[in-house]
Amino acid sequence: MISRELGGLLADARSVLSDDFELGMMNSVPVGYSGRPLGADTPADYVEFLAKANGGIFGRVVVFDAKVVADSQFYADPLEGAPVRLNRDEWFCCGKIDDDPVFLHRETGEVWGFPDTGVTWWQSEVFRRFADDLDGFLLHWAFGSGYQEISGADPDDSWLTVLRQLRRIS
């Protein structure tokens, strides 16, 4: 379930980005998706998110939009020799952090991914739970202190500027 807090942050971030051309070039919070319905196997939390924002680029955190998500499910395909075995029946790829895919567990709604360990994601043995649900994932990793962990507090990271303007970090 997408919280009122996250819905408000999406709207506020959209406003900040529309007021600052440079920030809007690097980041994106589109209005909600109102196109044709997605497949019945699309997780409810992701569909609910799309109603608030049709995907988003939150600096290094990306949530795929409705047009891209179907073609991005190849990330969940099993790969020979990969230490972590994925499959489309269990996992739904909803976005990425940098180049590393992020997955919703279809049964539990938990968000899982491959933290940056210095190896290509599909070669990594480290696959961890990032959050209990998509809402919690975005509140922490895109709109909270977790983003600083991802970005390394890079002073040139434009999403950090957005987070400061939203008073999410200092």
C-alpha cells in the first residue's frame, strides 16, 4: 500500500523538479499512469504506485514506468551460473539502483535487491531484503537517509539537493 506520506512526497518532488530546470533534467516524477490496465500478474503495490507516479528517477533509484516494466522482467530470468536463482513466478523487477535491479517478491510484497558489492549484480552472492514493501523502500532509499548511503553523500548528486529542499535530509 502506498502511504499518504509517500504520495505527498511524490507531489512535492514533482513541484520542486518543475521549478528547477537543472534538477528536472536529472530526475523525474511523472504524473500517475492512466493508460490501459497492466497484466493481472502485476503486483498491487506497484500498480498503486503507478497511480501516483508513472515511474520515477530519484537520482540513483529508478522505478520503471508502465511502458518499460514489462520489457524489464528479463532481470528475473534464471541465469546459468548465477549464485542467486530468480524466476518470474516469484519475482517482479520494478526498478533499479544504479545498474542493479530491484525486485518485488510477488507473494510477500517485500523489496529485494543486490547491494553494491563491487561485482556485477548477477554474479553477486549477496541478495538482501531492502524493505517490507515498496512504500517503505521508497521512503527510505529514495526519500530518506538510505539515499545518502547509496550516493555516498556526493555533493554533486542532484537528488540530494531535492531531498534537502524537501527537508528529508540536512
